[in-house]
Amino acid sequence: MSTRWMLIVAAGTVLAWFAGPPAMASLGYEMPGWRAAALAGAGLAVFALTRALPRPRPPALRPRSSQTALHAPRVSTGVDLWRLRLSAGREDPERFRRTVLARLAEIADERLRRRHGVGLAEAAAVLGEEAHAMLTSPVARVPSEAELARLITRIEET
């Protein structure tokens, strides 16, 4: 607490000591000077402390309304999981098929069933030949980032 605030607390306490009892008596209450001074000193000390403390900083990144505190950890966890899946499957086509393509095939199958009433096996016309072949046939090589982006875009469009 700064010297300025200490002076304010002291002056308020002294003022309450002398002016408190007559003011209370005029209202019909009886209060000793020491009690009025103690109450005023405590109140002014709390006020001075709250004014002297630094204000909390606003958050650096405000989540969108759809990302409440409940949803934000799940979103970041999902992004981290996909990042791990993609980085682990970069070199090994079999691992890429098991971790990335299997999950993309599940997502595509669910979307196709919900929106078009067909499963992944019979959805070559809806998905397109390239995307359908990538999801249903075994992979000999890991697709490039551009091919993977086209596949994900195609799944999102269906």
C-alpha cells in the first residue's frame, strides 16, 4: 500500500473518531469513538487495498461463442491427435492407412450414410473416383499433402 493510501486511511480513521459519535447521535444511535474509528479504518483499508492491487489482464485470446471452456480442451486435443497421426504416418504407408485413412473412411462413411443413405463401399459416384479409391483400396504410398487436402475437402462436401 502506498504512502498516499496510508494517509487516506489514517485521516479517515481520525475523522471517524471525532465526527462519528456526534453524527450517529444525531441519527439516534450511540456509538463510542473507538468503534467508529475502527470501522472506518477497516473499511478504508479494504478500499485502499483493492485500489492498490493491479487489475487482472483480459485474456490474450477470446474463444468464439461456440468454444466455451468446456469445448476448448476437446478441440485442441482433437487437433493434437490428428497432428500426431499425420506425423506418425508420413514415412510408413501401412501406419498411415491404419491411423489416418481408417479414421477418414469412418468419417466419410458416417457422412454418406447420414446425408445420402449409402455406405462407403457403394459411394464412388458421390465421393468421386479418386477419393473413393484412396479410402477403399490399400495404399502403396503415403499421399501428398495436396492429395490429402483434396480428399478431406471432398469428404466435407459430401
